[in-house]
Amino acid sequence: VRDTGIGIAEEDLELIFESFRQVDSSFTRNYQGTGLGLGLAQQFVEMHGGCLIAESEIGQGSTFCMLLPRVNPPAELA
């Protein structure tokens, strides 16, 4: 997923996957949310043996990439 939003500083990228954690935790922030989305997404991806990668640049936006292992379905489902 790629967006053209405000971006995330490199030093804050590791924080965005922590549950209930937001980079801007001030009461006057412009964006709503609880900080659960990325933490849950990362947990789900890791439960399936994958990883969630975030890249971002301030003023340019962010890119999130989900990598999952390829598993061949059982013959009866194929």
C-alpha cells in the first residue's frame, strides 16, 4: 500500500507498530485513531510466517509491504 500523505520520520518507523502508540500523541494532533491498526496488521502477518515492512519519507508519503511465504494448497483444494 502506498500513500502520498505527510510521511513518517525514519526514527519513528519502529514506533508505529506498537499497539496504542502513535507518533503524534499530542491532544492537538490533526489525525484520529487509536494506534491499533498497524500493530494488529503486523501480528496477523507474522502469525502467517510473514513480515510487514514500512518505508516513508517526510512530505512524500509512506509505503507498506506485506511479505508472506508461498504455501501450496492441499491437492483436494487445488
